[in-house]
Amino acid sequence: MDLKDIDLNLLVVFNELLMERRVSAVAEKLGLTQPAVSNALARLRRLLGDDLFLRTSRGMEPTEYASQLAEPIGYALGTIRSTLNRRSEFDPLTSDRKFTVGMTDIGEIYFLPGLMDALARQAPGVTVSTVRNTAINLRDEMEAGHVDLAVGLLPQLKSGFFQRRLFQQRYVCMFRADHPRFGDALSVAQFAGADHVVVISPGTGHARMDETIERKGIQRKVRLTVPHFVAVGHILSNSDMIATVPERYAMQCAKPFGLRYVPHPVALPEVGINIFWHAKVHKEPANQWLRGVVFELFGGGA
């Protein structure tokens, strides 16, 4: 097939269908009618000789061939978009750029206060939005140019991505400062006998810590499980429960919630917290600038 036979707009519709999985959502996003989207899909099906998407109860599911096309087409469209929108330089003082950053709720608690303070001084017109690493297909969204940076422990971002280490993260035990049974240290026996609040966060570094504790044969008395860290400070400050949390999260929460944290009695591995970006924005001035700000604020720590 010759490239002259392909209308680039058809590939744009294809890429959006991969993201949205519904004709109505793609039509709204691209400012088209639903018949126009359906017509574009029909043309692409004829050109490529494949159904590409099948209607199911979950929406438009890609065929095996469409899944094979997803990454190269997404990369190509992202490269074209990045090239057309590229500026020879980026001036943070005058820019009104909106950045989207992938991070967990812990990331929002730890990174955003310092980052937004720096942006208020260096780039007053720049805005930031965050997305949960576990709530979207982060790899696809970064390849498509919808997410500029991601921060965390993200082993799925390998081929096609750059990364830079910010710091090593260790885990600690946290509980209220006036806890009746625990002081400056915690034994394994005390840890096992305590009532625990546990954050269930699949696909994250914290999930790996929970798995390590279980592999060591330590049975915790789990009184409460929650899907995120946002409420943990409030919960611990009003109970005798304890929690295994990242140290930098504990640093942010200890004083505001009247908590304290001690070294973890279980030998847990440290995890590396990195900043990630896609290869196609490696030389993009605005992305380079934001990466530099993040590393200057948070990088280089052990």
C-alpha cells in the first residue's frame, strides 16, 4: 500500500477509537458527527482489509491486527503532532502551556506542593493536571502525547521511554504520636500484633512491599483496607492502627496529623522513584524545561 492512498485523518480516527472505544466519544472529541466517524472507520476497513474494531458490550474492541497497528500509528501521529507544535524555544514566563503528569496520590501529596510553588514563581501562566498511573493506559497515553511526564515506580515504561532517577524510597511504619504501645522503635512481633490499615494499590511499588511482607510469613491483623493513601493520615490520627507507608509520604503527613514514623521492622527493599518521558518529546523544549524543574526540586536524593 502506498502512503498516498491513506488519508491522515483516518489514522487520527483510528487512534482515538483505540483510546475511547466508542464512536460517540470519538465524534465529540474530534468535533465530528457519529456518521462521519463511522464512515471514516468503514473507509479504513476497506483500505486495510480488516474489521479493525468489533462491537461488544464493553464498546469497540480492537482486532488483533488493529492492536498490532496501535503502537506504530500512535507513535507516528504523536511525532507529527509534536513536530508541528514545536517551538524553537520555551519561555516559561510567557507560556500558557498545560502539562499533564501521571502520578499516584502519594505523588500528588509529595510532589505537587513544591512543584506548584516553583511554577508560580517561574511560570505563572503554566497549568498542570494529573492523572492516576493506574486509572489509564499510561504507556498509550504518553505515546499519544496526552501525558507529558510520569513519576513513580513504573516498570511498564521501557521501550520507547527515557527515565531519570529522582531518589530511592524506603518504607516506614507510621502511627499516631501518642500511641499507647509504640515508641521510637517497633519489633517484628509488635508489628505483627498491631491492627493495620492497608492500602490496596495494584501495579505500584507499594503493592510489592505488601507481597514482600507476605512472603516473609508475617501475618498482619488487617482491620481496614482502602484504595488510596489520601485518608490514611486522618485514620491513623484517630485510631491505634498502624500503616506501612513510603517515608516521603510519612514526612509530609507526620506533623499535620500528629503522627510519628519509625524504621520498618521488616527488611523491605528500597524502590527507585523515577521521572519518565516518551522518546518523541525528548528534545521538546517545554518538556525539557519541566523535567529540569522536577529534577532540580526533587532529584539527587538517596
